[in-house]
Amino acid sequence: MNPVVNQKQKSVEKDYSTLSKEDLVKIVEKLESRKKYGLIWDEEKVKEQFEKDAQNALPVLKEIKGKEIVDKDQSKPINILIEGDNYHALSVLNFTHQGKIDVIYIDPPYNTGSTDWKYNNDYVDSNDTYRHSKWLSMMSKRLRLARRLLTEDGVLICAIDENELSRLGMLLEEVFEGYEIHCVTIVHNPRGIQGTNFSYTNEYAYFCFPAGKKVIGPRKIKQEDIDWRNLRDNGGESLRTDARNCFYPIIVKDGKVVGFGDVVPNETHPKKQTIKKDDEYFIYPIDPKGIERKWRYARQSVDEIKNLLRAKPSKGGYEIELGKDFGTVRTVWQDSRYDSNEYGTKLVHTLVPDAHFDFPKSVHNTYDCIAPILYNKKDATILDFFAGSGTTGHALMLMNKEDDGQRKFILCTNNENGIAEDVCYPRIKAVIKGNKEYPDLTGIASSLKYFKTKFIKNTSNPDDAKRKITEECTEMLCLRENVFDEVKSNDEYRIFQHGNKILAAYYALERSGLKDLKKDLDKFDGDKVLYCFTLDPLGLDKKDFKGWDNVTLEPIPQKILDVYKQIYEY
């Protein structure tokens, strides 16, 4: 059964005369509670099932040590790859990164009907009458978890094609209430994909961000597409007398703008437009007729646009031109770099020759989606919970390479057909190592940690469940604090350090070991945080921590359980 808008789902025929009064009241209450407007689908018919290990269990993370990639430069950001169902990964991230993600970029399955994704362990094909309802159910739950992760000005970008375009738009309007939602068209396959009536050359990307906030910065314009114009003003109010601070020399050396002179006194009049002094040229805003005009920028502000200027040789010396290499992001994108075959499929197969992955995005496509948001956020965190071949991580690494940024990524993907282990991970590894066929797109120093989801079975004894979660939550604490290097470990506690940040985890219910832990922590300078096990849902007893004024105290596992109570029914 497909979802519909403003139309009640067709009810399964029942013999209501056989039902009790209580059952009939429940049916009426359910009908009354339904939305009167919006996107409606039969959620009861498509309830999602997870693997046996995940049933009646809570997720944690476990690091796969053999897959760690460590850069010798410890200042480099630590990126994260999580292998597992993205619903469980998002659950964990709701503890570790709630309100901390600057950009979420996802490229979910497009639900084309060609068995490109599974639901409840079965491929969804075009004959499945609940195809759209299954897709909406899957996306709705994950988008709701994802929204909690965004910062106050965070942006979600979702790629899609025509198969679910309209339904996704309505779902985003529902989940991201209070957000602006814009749809961009991207020509990704200039050769076209033949449909029944049309040859599709484009797909789409939805951008969702808080209403009223300026979060989309400028787009970069290729050098050959820059529109150059003379920096010398013309037309009305363009004379020197119209703006005294706009008459000064621009200094050119070796054909490049190297600096600016002082504002010329009113009584001084240069003899010509270009004056040579030794190996430098001083260019004044004097037009070909010898009229003293003005530059478009005053002396006090021209330094800010120095990188946008060029010296163009002329008959009399040089003309100074202004060309902005940025502009407002448009809603239709067309560029040969977006070709998913050239910069997606071929790129991935070159970096990972044995990779089996259909239709990876062009890395430039993803780059241009995230770049206008992240140009001025050099320490941002980006998440992709449909990571696939790892294109989002690759694009972010390219951005860091260009401007020496410290941005980091979190990629989440299952291991269906070896996607995590055999495609995504080796691709990121190859990007770090470098590839001679793509020298401009690889060879980017970076670090990576590889995690897998693990499950802690729920028990009828709540204290027993708390103990189990505490024993297995260390990697989650490290991820939350972004501190991974272990410097001390014993049966009662562990200490981790990264730069001037120190993380400690205390696992014992008895407090006798706190004295030794405090002695160890006192040896470190910097910001210190201690996660301490307690069975008390109200938190830690302050009497146990007298003199710990320089340490931030956090109780576990109650904070983790509080997050999971919002997500799971237990």
C-alpha cells in the first residue's frame, strides 16, 4: 500500500459486529488520533525488524584496533567510521554527539524498485505494494534521530532522485518543522538514464536549515568562469573628487598586485596612469583620456580584496581588474565534475580495484554541497549515516587539504555485501595513502578509528543492566569527549588523554579506588572529566568527591539510559 496525501488509508475489511465495545473504542480513538493533513502511510504494516542480536538490546560501540589509522601529526582530527545498522549508530550518537553536528549529508537508497535496498532482510522491489511505506518508515525514524544531533544552525542535506522526491519533501517538512527547505537540481549524468518517457540526467539535493539563519555561504567560481571588470570606477560619481580615499596607487611587481600606496594628497597629480619605479609599477585610477577617477574600493578596505585583483598588461602599462571567485549558490548545478561515472565509479574502482558498489556520487558533487556551509567552519563535524563508499569523508578531507582545516567526519554504514570493510574503509585508507592516478584528490594526511556496534541484552534486573552498560561504554565515552589515547588502566578505572584534555572512567561501585584515581589525575594539567559508575538514577554522591573541584563529574550509565529511553521501549 503506497502512502497518500490528504486521503485515508483503505482499511482492511473487518466484521466489526463481532468486536467488543472496548475494541471498538480503541479503533475509534486510533482513527481520531490520525493526522488530518500530511503524509500518511501504514506504519503498522511495515514495522522495522532488526537482527536477532539487536532485539531487546541496547547498542554500544567497540573499536576494531587493527583498522586504526594514525597520522604522525597528533594535531590532525580523528575521523570515525562506524560499521552497523545506522539506526543503532544514530542511537549511540544521540549520547555522544547530540547538538554537536554541523552538517549531515546523506545519500539514502533511492527506492527505484530495482532491489537496491533491504527492509526486514528482504530486498524491496517494484512489485512490493508497501514499497513507499517501507521507505518512509525507514527514513522517518532515522531523520528524527538525526535532527537531535544538529547544532543550532546545523544543516541537513539529503540527496534523492525522482522516485521519492515528492514524498521525501513532505517528510522533511514534517520532521524539520521550523526549518527552511530548499531543493537543488544537480546534473550528474549528462548521458542520461533512459526512462519510459524521459531520459533522466539529473537528481536532487534537499537542504534543510533553521528558518531565518544565514548558513549557506558563497559558492566558488572556477577561474575560467570569473567575470572580470576594471577596478577603476566610471559613470556618475566616479571622479577623484567624489571620494578622496579612493585615489591611491596600486603596486604591481612581476605582473602581480603586491600592495597599495597611501592616499594621494589633493594637490598632487600623477603625470600618467602607470608610473615605473625600479622593478615596481604604480597604477593610478586615471582613464585613457587622462581624467582622474577613483577606485571602486577605498584605501582602508582594499586590502580585504587583494586576492581578487589581477594586473592586466595594457599599452600604457597595466590595468587593474576585479574578479570575484565566489557567488551566491544557485538552485541548478551543471558541471562536468559532477559526472558520477568519471568522478564516482571510476574514482572508487581506481582507489579500491575490487570494490563492488553501484552508483557512487562524484566527490565534487558532495564537496560542492557541503563546502558553502563549511568554508568558514574549519573545525566542523560532519555526519553521513548512509556512508556507502565514503564519498562524504573523501570530500571533507579534500576541503581540509585545501585550507588546512581541522574538520572531522563520522561515517556510518552497514556491511551489506562488504560495503564497510571492503569499500568504504579501504577507500578512505587509499585517500590517505595517495594514488598516482588521482594525485590532486588523494594523499591527504588524516587519522581514522573504526568501530562496530555491539549489543547489551536487557534484563529484568535494572541494576544488572546498568553494570553491563557501564562495562561496555568506554568507547562511547571516548567518542563523546574526542579523547582516545589510553595512558593508565587497572581493574577499577582507565585514563585517556589527548592534548590538554583528560578523560577518566571509574567502573567500580565501591569508592575505595577513588583516592588512587585522584592522585593519578592530579599529575595531569588540562581539562579533566570523570565518568563514574553509580546505580543511583539521581547521580553521584558529592560526599565521595570532596576536593575534586578541578574535575567535571558525570554519572554513568544513567545519562546513556536516559537517551535510550527516548529511542527504545524497555
